[in-house]
Amino acid sequence: MRTIKYTYWKNETFYIGYLNDYPDYQTQGLSKEELIDNLKALLKDIESDEIPYIRKVEEFELA
């Protein structure tokens, strides 16, 4: 099992959030549980290349 970090907030109606590795792509839900389901669906789309031009964050080591 893997864990995914996400950021979220609540406005008057929705929980809004994004995957920390992909902050350009936000989603929302009426509950936190719905938001998490939508984030999972978003991650599935990202990882299956359904969404073009994804910006990715990676690290490299300097010696």
C-alpha cells in the first residue's frame, strides 16, 4: 500500500484539494470522503496518461 499527500480546504459548499505532487490539478467534493475519491480518480487519470502535459516534481542529488 502506498500513501499520497494531498492539500485541501473547505469553502462554503465544497472540499477542494489537489495532490501535492500535482498542484495544478484541483478537484472537489461535497464531503471529505468524496474529495478523496475524486483525488484517487484524478491520480488514476494522471498515471494512465489520460491528461496531457503533466508537470512532474522530482529530485536529483548533487555531489
